[in-house]
Amino acid sequence: MFTSFHSKTMWQFLGDYETQVSEGGEADLDGHYTRCAKNPGHKHFIPVDTFSLEDLPVSYRDPCLSDLIKATAGLTVRVSVPMTSSDRPAFWPSSHVPYPFYSRRGSCVLRTGTGRVMEVNKIKASSQCTCQKCVTKLQTPKKAQWELLIMSAAHVVYDDTESKHTSIRLFYDRKESPDVILHADSIVNLNIEEDRCMFKCVTCDKKLGDKLKRNLKHWESLWFSIDQKYRESKDVHKLSFIVSHPHGCRKMVSIGQWVDKQHVDLSEDLLKFTYRTCTCPGSSGAQVYFVGYIGGFREHVHSGSFSSEGLNFSGIGIVF
């Protein structure tokens, strides 16, 4: 199916935006997972640490695709935002669709979403490190050596006020995974209309920076290989996958199909997708992968769902 909008004023869906809100903070996230009404039991989510080739549909049990999903998991992070900016708007731009969490402006209630490491760069002019150990003075504060760029949804991290209170947790693959936590700095790119943001984190941990750099390089080589392999059949199989942190808990993989792609603006290759690939509150901001399509920094992030229809929807992005 193909749908076309004629202006950006018509693109925003009236649905449920899937950031997990936890009045009880971090301690209540497991409770939200257990009490989930959207996907009771989460039977269509696969824990990252047990994901294998056999979890793919029979026709797509491709070791390269399995490796790509695992590589994506290595770059996926939980995003925790313990406050909501007073500057959140009442509505999405040029619309009467309510903007998420406007009613919570100025509150200090935990919200969690998902993000992905997009860039890993060595810092030339080093600044003070803001990793968990340096911030809490568990070690003598050091100079940062690496800068990470994290992509998520704009409705998860709306502005600099929120980003300066935001933290990310890396490698949260099992309940007993050690805490690898970095604190965010400023937003470096924000597109509210497309529901995408990019913010930076820094670390003094050379081993962590080196590991993420290797992970990113490995992911890129796999992604280009998959693109070439599935490009011709991408609109036939419509395969999609998401790696996210449902309810702010450990990382999960979901595999499904996209349903519709909608042109948002005829003057650009801007698309919005709907899909049946499983998501939950806490999945907002996760990158949505449409196998055979390739994008850049205007990738599609998960935004929300139409619960009554069993459909999920992305933000706006560009893929080819």
C-alpha cells in the first residue's frame, strides 16, 4: 500500500506514544513489564542474550541477517529521562494533535525510551568526563576521551533541559548485566516534526570507546551487505526488526513486517511507516529497520502505536 500526504501539516498520527512513564522510578520498571497490557507475557519479544538464527522466519534464516541484529543490539541503549521540560508544546507543529507529556511539564517523573549509538569519535579538546563513575566520584574525575552521538525520538528527549538530566545504559542485555551508564550532555540535532533527536555523551573509558567503535564498524559492514542482498525484494518480504528496551527493562528483539509506507511530502523522499513488529512502552526512540532499505542520519525511529488496530508507527525519515 502507498499513501501520500501533500504537506507536513497532515503527517502526525493520533496514537499512543511509547515512552514508559514510571511514577515509582527505576524500582517499578519490572512491575510495568509484568503488568503490561499491550503484550502480556511478551511472547513475541526475544531476549537479546538468547537470540539466534532459529528466531528468524524460516525463509530469512540468513547468518548475515542474524549477525546484523546482534550488532544492532550492541549499539542499542536504554534512555532514562527523570524530568520533563517546561517548554514542551501543547501540540505537534502545525497540528492540533496533542504533544506527548505536555501535561507533565516541569515534573520529575522517570520516563524511559530507547536509543542507538550512531557515532563514536575521539575527543581532541578533552572536557570533564560525565560517566557514572566520574559524576558520582566513585573514581577521581577524569578527562573525557570519547564522544558518543545517540539517536532517539524527540518526544523522549525534547530539549537541552531534558538532555542534561538524561542518562543512557549500555549493554543491558540481562537482568544481572553490570551498570554501564553515561550521562548525556547537549542535544546536537533536533527535528520535532520528524520525531528524532541526537544528543551526545562522553566517556573517559578507553576500552568502552574502542569497543563501541569496533561494534559500529562491524554493524556498518553487515548493513551494507544486507542492503545489497535484499534490496530487490524489500517490498515483497517487508521484513522489519526492532531492538528496544520494553518498559525500561533488558534489551529485546522483535521481528515482523511493515504494512504501509506513507509519503509525507511530495517534494522530498520523506516516509513514515506502519508495522506489526512488536513494541511496548519504552520502545520509543528505537531505530526501526526495514530490511533492504538503507538510510543515513534521517533514520526512522519508533514513535508509537494504534493499540486498537495492532499497528505501530515510526517517525519520519528517509530511506532508499
